[in-house]
Amino acid sequence: MTDGTGSLVPMSLRRPSSPPKPPDRPQTERDLTYPSDLTGLSASIQDIDDYPAIAERLYREGFHHLSHSRVIGHGAADRDRALTNLFSGRAHHVAGAPLHRGGPPLSPDAPVAVGEVVTVTPGRGLLTPLDSPCLILTAGPSSMVYGTLPGHVECGEEYFGVSLNDDGTVTATVSAFSRPGRLITRLGGALGRRIQARMASAYIRGIAAS
């Protein structure tokens, strides 16, 4: 993650500069609303204390980060069920923030795929303005990552992972880094961060759902 000098090593190729394109073009990594050299960092947030230079950069640039992990089962069957919950969208549905995409609804037979744009929809009615588009950056074999697109209430990235450990336990992890992307989240401050932490726990419950 670092080059030996404490500087962050890009985790993906930088987005090339290019002329503006029509707004109805497919959205790609060039549209992510956070620095391109942070792409993929959410998968390592649980180890951020081992990389003080990166932690300092996130703080300096106004990003907050979190990582929640919990044992959710035992054995391959529990792992496979958890991964199905994650990729089919069931985990988000159980958490109260369903994922929607432009194509067929997410399901075990039509799981999320890299490059798709999904919208996180936390509730209905008054919460509709919080609908937030994301680009799927990773979808398998054991994790999903999405990054924020214009219109999202945050700017950042979130990681969802499931692991089968050597002792047979199955662990679910949700990690993220973000900073406010819209006025409503800038005004929310610490309350918004508490909501994010509660949602991380809710996602883990969704991943673990039977």
C-alpha cells in the first residue's frame, strides 16, 4: 500500500483526463467522487492503524473511516449463504437500505456485477432524497466494494467481505471511508457518522441472515 516512504501507492490506475462526455453515457471509475488513488482502499481500512501515513492523509482530507467485523457462522455452508445474501442484494434489503439497478432486480440468479451502477435507497418517503448512486468496483469471490458517484450523500467507498477462517468460523466485515458529499450530510456531522456505524452493523446482520 506504500512505496516505503510513507506515500500512498495508487491502488488502481489514475483516471485519465478526457473531454466531457454526454451525461447519459455509462458511468465508470472516472466518475467516482473521491481521489482516484484511493480506489480500493476500503478493503484495507480494517488495518489502517498499520499505515499511519494513509490514516493521516484521510484525516487531512476530511475523510472518516470505520470497520466492523463479527463472527456470523461456521463452515462452508454459512459462508456460501452469507455471500449469496451479499451479492443478491438481500443483505442490504434486510439492513433497510435496498440496492436497485437499472436492469433486472438483484437476486441469487442475477447477482450484482462489476461495473454496474446501483442506488442505495434507505427507506422511503422523507428519506427519498438520501437515495445514493454507487459504482460496483468488486463483486466476488468473497467481497463487494462500491464507490460513490455524483448525487451520493457521501464521497467515499465501502467494502463488504466474508471470510472462512482456519478455525472454521465465518466472519463478516464492513469497512468504509467517506466525507460528506451533500449539504444534508455536512450538516449532520457526528450524527451522520453514528448513523453510518449503525448501518455497518445492520449490513452485517443482513449478510448473516438465514
